Amino acid sequence: MSHTSPARYTARTDNPVRRSRAHPAHRRRGLGATASLALLASIIVSLLAASSAPTPLYAIYQQHWGFSPITITVVFGVYALAVLISLLVVGKISDHVGRRPVLLAALSAQAVAMVIFATAGGEGALLAARVVQGVGTGAALGAIGAGMLDIDPRRGGFLNSFAPALGTAGGALISGLIVQYLPVPTRLVYVVLLGVFVLQALGVLALRETVSRKPGALASMAPEIKLPKAARTPVAIAAPVLFAVWALAGFYGALGPAIIRTLVDSTSVVWGGLPLFVLAGSAGLAVLVLRGTSTRTVMLLGAGALVTGVTITLVSIGPGTGGAAATTGFFVGSAIAGFGFGSGFQGGIRMVMPQTQPHERAGVLSLLYVVSYLGLGVPAVIGGVLVVHGGGLLQTAREYGIAVIVLTVAALVGLLLSGRRAEPAAAGWTVVGPTPEAVPTPQTTRVPQTIGGIE
């Protein structure tokens, strides 16, 4: 017979997420918890796969339409900007109208974007598709992440970190394989994704709503940076780390295909998708391997791996002469840096989200994605300008890599100096289960205190 301590029992029954399930809205027929989590995670995977799907195609677009490297990074940056605006405007709306309506609208926008991509005849259509895609992604991210935490804080927290890496890796590689080996390369991948989004929209119709409607939806659309008091210190610590790791993702998404083609002297589209696949695949592995490790340790490991991996990558690029050794070193460095990317992103989410209540989750998670997408988009656009008007591709890659290292070291210093100051904010939180799970406990109960695993 198993025994549960009073602290653990009280912590679980006092969880507002668990209490909210008693609301009539949660008793309607629909998918069970595991099926709901799987569906929501699959939507994140497909959203991020769709966002990285154009990466191997940029070289083809450039050949057909004759635009410069600046245009490639602008297309990349426009997507990040659209995600940012969407997060700021509608990132919190699912806390008011429910998760399901927002997801249905977001998936509809994604379907429209896939149609525009598939029929694009120039860079203008490409930009329009990226804008629509970014708006849909931004609307969905907060609602999906909050919805998964509503259903199961432990598994939802893990999937919030694991699914984006899986989607980014899969999108880049699968898109490259489709473009290289199947017909109508600039259309087929988008048609496949269109079918996926339609099926997922049908699945959303079967979801159980996890939050009750409440007034203030229109007011919530006014952009503002509003954080619960308990989350302010963790966000201040996590934000530099999130910016740095997503700046690295921007580097691989915007410049990675061109760099690897220089090193291997190949025009294969599959090579163009491999750098982002390795980076994101290693990030997913980090989330999986470190899911039971304390959050502070995860973030420290992430910063160290990021600096090490980027350094190896820069050394491998060297003078740009290429060869087997340079290519191998590039991918080894990418894998190590990817491990740092996954660790840093996972650590940032786990550090902040336990400090939020159910009605605050979508807004706070959207803010974290705002920081992430600023890191993804702004440095990438600057890099594109430097490729054309600066020292060229390889020199820009070195400067970009050095900037990522400097950002990461600054974030590491901030983590070391500020991390311990976050501990007083952990009052009322404990770790339950095989992976870090933050659960509120009564203030009269004395339990070991942590923030989502920060010890």
C-alpha cells in the first residue's frame, strides 16, 4: 500500500488547475487528458515545422526570383515580427474567450498561409504568407502552452519545451527531403501541411475547454507588458537566456543553409535543412534528457553548452575552405550548441511558469515567446544586411557567432548573480512527481521550497 504525505496530498488537492476541472465546462464530452495533450503538442510541432519548412527552399526561391540575401533574412524577420505583434495583441485573449476558439482561428490562418505559399509567384507573396503564418502562430502559442498546463502541469511543462524543438527539426529535414526527391518542390510540402492543419482543426472541435469565459477580452488585446508579481524576478533571469538561445536559432534558420553549402560545395536542398535539423534535434534531446534535473542546473548547462558549441562551429568554419573535417566540426558544434538551446529554453519556461495562476498563463507564456522571437528575428535581419553590405557570408557568420557567445556569457553572469535571489519568491511551491512539477501548497504547510526545480 502506498502512502502519501499530508503535504503532498494537500498540495495536489489545493491546485487551482485541479479545482477548475469541477466546472461544468470541463465535464462536457470530449478528448481525454492524454489525447488532448497529444493533440496540442502535435499542433505546436506542425506550427514550428511549417515555420521552418521554407528554410531549405530559400535557395530555390532565390534562383527563380533573383532576390538578394537581405530578402531572405527579411522574409525570416517578417515572420518573427508578425509572431511578436500577434503575441502582444492576442496572446492573452484565450484567458478570456477560451483556448478552443483561439486555436481554431489560428489553424485557419495557418491553412490560408499554406495556400499562399503553395501558389506564390514572387517575393511579395512569400512575405504575405510569412505574415499570415506569423499571426496564426503567435495567436496559437500562448493558448496551446496554457492549455497543456491547464490539463497537466507536469506533462504540459515538458511538452511546452520538447514540441517546439521537434517541430523545428522535423520541418527543416522533411521539407528538404520532399523538395529534393518529390515532384512540385515548392508546393507539395505546403499541401501536406495544409492537410495536417485541417485535421488538427477537426481535433480541436473535440477538445474540452479548460478555462471558463470571463469579461475583458477586448481590453486584453491592448499591448502591454504585465507580469504577476511572483513571476517578475524569474522572468528577469530567464529573458536574457531565452533571447540568446533563440538568436542562435535565427542564425541557423537564416544563414545555416548558405554556410553548409559553402563548406560541402553542394547545391542539394537536403544539405540546406540539415544544420537546423541538427540544432533543433539536439535541443529536443536536451529537453528529454534533462527533464528531471533542477531548473538552475539546466540553465547553467545550457549556457555552457551554447558557448562551447558555437565556438567549435566558428573554428570549423575557419577560412571557409570546407572539407570533411570542417563539415564534421560544424555539425558537432551545432549539436552541442543545440543541446544548449534546448536546455536554455526548457529552463526558462520551467523557471517562470510555476509562478503563474491559470488565468495568467497565456499572457505570461506569450511574453516569454515575445522575448524569444525578438532574439530569433532581429539578429537574423541584421545578419542579412551584413552579408551584403559588410564582410560577406563567412565574416558575418563569425561576427554573429561571437555576438551569440557574448549574449550567452552575459546571460550566464546574470543567472549566477541573480539566481539565488529568486529563491524567496519560491514560497508555497514544491516539486511533485518524477519531473519538476510546481504545485501550490497552503501557506501553513512547511515543505521543501523550490521554483519549478530551482534548488
